[in-house]
Amino acid sequence: MPDSDAKLIATLLQGHSGAAVEFARQLLAAFGGLRALLQADRHSLIAQPGVGEARAARILAVPELGRRY
């Protein structure tokens, strides 16, 4: 997975720190990539360690914004 994907997800969720990028990498790996992460449902997202309602909502907002654009 491209490191740029991890950096984008890290920015969306919590910032640019090394820990944020590593957390984003773990999420991307858990879902098998950016497309799958952005297609995940709320329950699948919340089942991931470190993902609660707020982070799940941020992730779910990305494809919705894309559809509206």
C-alpha cells in the first residue's frame, strides 16, 4: 500500500505524527487497502482497535463527500 494512503488517512483521523501514520497503516492493512477501508461499513470500522464512533464517521464521510462532489 502506498505510504501516501497512510498519510492521508492519518491526516483525516488524527494528524501527521509517526503514531498516526502507523495507526493508519494498520487500518489499511486490516482492510486490505484504501478502497476496502473506504467501502467498509460502520460496524466493521468500529470493530477495529482504536476506531470509535468519531473516527468511523470521519472515514465514512470521505466516500460520501466524493459522491456529492
